[in-house]
Amino acid sequence: MKAWIGRALGALCMVFAVAGPAQAAPKAVNLSPQQAELVQQAEKSLQSLKTMRARFLQVGPQGDISEGTLYLSRPGKLRVEYDPPTPVLVVANGSYFTFVDTKVDQFSYLDLDSTPAGLLLKPEVKLSGKDVRIVAIKEPPGVAEITVVQDSDPTAGSLTLVFTKSPFALAQWRVTDAQGLVTSVTLQNPETGVALQDSLFKTPRPK
């Protein structure tokens, strides 16, 4: 099960605390007025995101590719269905994540606050607060990239949120683990404000 989580879940729900060599803790950036405004815009965009349905493309550290469908209902609820042959289902019910290896009907559980995805599910999204710190902001043409680390263990890994600027919307996120390995998830054809059935976020049970 751990192998499947590591390969398939990647940047969707990878735990920040990935074992690896000790590194210097990244420092929080001193935001310019323009960067502070950008962060506020990102927080406002995430805060206004109530429901979403999207296809996604996930690329792992070795170039391995997985696809699937993601359902989001903020706050607290997420469902990630991977396409075959990846036998993984992820459901967040508002309190914790349930990971299912559907091939062998094996289950694992994580608290929402234990994952980067948990940041996106909080009732109030704060990219620079008591839980996380901003360590980098980049603005390649047409996009904004905001990188955060977990304040309690900043050497364990980072999460980079990528937003398009026109319209301003979440388009991708990347997780870099303690060893520097990167997994990215790119949203494809996201639909926001859609009606989603509560049954999508019901905690799955062993058969």
C-alpha cells in the first residue's frame, strides 16, 4: 500500500514529513507590496472555490504518468479517482483522508492536517499563517507560483501552488520532498460551482 501511495498519490496527498537527508530550513520571504497583493489574490481565489470537478494529469519524479478525476467540495471534502491501471481511490470526508488500494481492498488513513492537500481544504485558506510559511514567489509569463513549507518542519518538503493570471485560478500544484524529488498535478478542464453529490465524499469501507 505504501508503494502505491508513494507512486500514485504523489502531489495530491503526499505527507510533508518525508524521510530524507537534513537540509537547511528555508527562510520565509519578505514580501514586497506587489507580492503581498498577489498572495491575497491567491488566498481569495482559493477561498472562493467552493466546488470543483476536474480531470488531472500527475507526473511523478521518474516521469511516471497517472490520470484521473478530482472532485472538491470546500471546506474539507475531496475525492480523487485514478484511472486504471492505478488502483487508488482517495476520499476526504472533512475530518481525515482515506486511501484505498482498490486492487487488494486495503485501507490507510491520514489526518487532513498531515498533507499538503489539507491546506486547500481548510475553511480559511492562509498561505502565510501559523501553519505554513511562504519561501518563494515566482511569476513566469502568465502565471504565479507560490511555494510554502510546513512551519513545524520546514525541511521536510514544500508545496508550490501555480495559478493562471487571466483568469486568476489554481491550475497546478507541485510537491518537492525532502530529497528534492518533485511530483506535479495539473488540472484539466476544471468546472467550478458544480453540484456534487454527498455520496462522493462518503468514507469508503472495506468489502
